[in-house]
Amino acid sequence: MNIKEYIRPSSLDEAYESLTKKEGAVVIGGGGYLRLGAKDIEVAVDISNIHLSFVNERKDLIEIGAMTTLREVEVNSAIKQSFNGILCEAVKPILGVQMRNIFTIGGSVYGRYGFSDVITALLALDTYVELYKGGRMTIEDFLNKKDNEKDILTKIVILKNRKGSFQSIRSTSTDFAMLNAAVSKHENNFKIAVGARPGIAKLSNKAMEYLNAAELNEENAVKAGEIAADSLEFGSNTRGSAKYRKEVCKALVKRGVLEVI
């Protein structure tokens, strides 16, 4: 990979202007996954100098700056004590500490990586992304956006209203997940997200609807796992087959449900 021009703006205004007015410009977050792409980059806009690394705890929500590293997310006390620690649990297995000190939460979300543990956990919570131009939207709406309009992710906003559980299966403790799942509960409302299918994480609306109307017990946790497995699509790659992923989904969702009820 070759980067033909490198820009390090000192403000969001400057970064957005460079991104939109220079042909072929892209935002560089932590840069940890750059080698996964083979294409050359015409203009790299490095936003590490714009002060987007922060964690702010409010009464009913947590704000995480886009340039906050996954390691900072992992060890932050406010995040550990919120959502039953689901976000910290999702971050822990991601490669090693050295790499988690490079990867950023904004890059993990904006990249829409199919293998992402972070996206799965965030999708199961009441999470919003804030874009410089596009404003605030749910993470589900952001992931489903079809347009390619250039923008800059500035922060992640998570409501502190859910108890969550993160589950995954891997060949080794720091390998990419063969499959991951996250479950959360607020009062009698469930969210169930499954990722690394190997496609990007998705909510299982059918399983969620079933649990929202069901008695909370192990039998229905098993049923929710079966519904999630039947309602989502799975594919095959070097980490696992579609058939294997579908079977694993049943177990991961069941475990997640039992942890939050």
C-alpha cells in the first residue's frame, strides 16, 4: 500500500474540508487495519490531532471519542461499571494489548468490519454514532446506510440503561472470532446481535420479539438461540463453515440470554 499525500489537520473543519475537497481522500483512524486493504491511498487525512480521544460519563449515558483506543475502552472504570461490562469483555480478546493501544473505537465502527467484536456489542446496546455532518443516528441506521457520502465519526454515545452479555468462540484467545454474539436487557426488552457470521453484525429481530413476549427461563433462552440461528444468514470462510456458525449461534445466544435474565 502507498499513501501519496498525508495531511494532519488540527480541527474538524479542516479535516472535513480536506476529506471532501481532495479527490481520493480518506480518514485514517488508528490505522491498525490498513494492511487489510490492498488499494493505494491518494490522500490520508490523519485525525489524531483533533482531540477526539475521551470518555465522558453523564448521568444516563457515556460518550466515547472516536479516537479513543480499544485499550482505553477496556480499562476505563466508567465503562467497566456500565452495561454489565459488556464492552470491556468485547474488547479484551482483540489481538494483544499492543494492538489495542493502536486500534480506535471510531475506526472499528466506521470500518464496518464483518469480524468486529466491538460492533456486535454496541449494536446490542442503545448506541448512537455522531457524525460531523450527518449528526446523530442509531448505530443500526449507520450500519445500514447505503450512501457513500464522506463524513467523520466524532463520537459514540451509549445510554446506560441495559445489562449486557458478550459471547464469542475463537481458535485461540486473541484470534478473530469465528462467531460472536451480544445480548442485552432493559426491563422486559431484549436486544440480540450476532456478528462475524462472517458478515457484519445484525440484530435478530425475530428472536428479540420472541423473548420480549416470553417467560424468562432456560427453555425460552434455548428457543431464542434457535430462532436467531434460523433467522440470520451465515457464510463460510477459513475460520468456519456456515453450518458450524449456525450451530454455534444457538449456544452463544442462549448463554447471553441466561446471563442477563
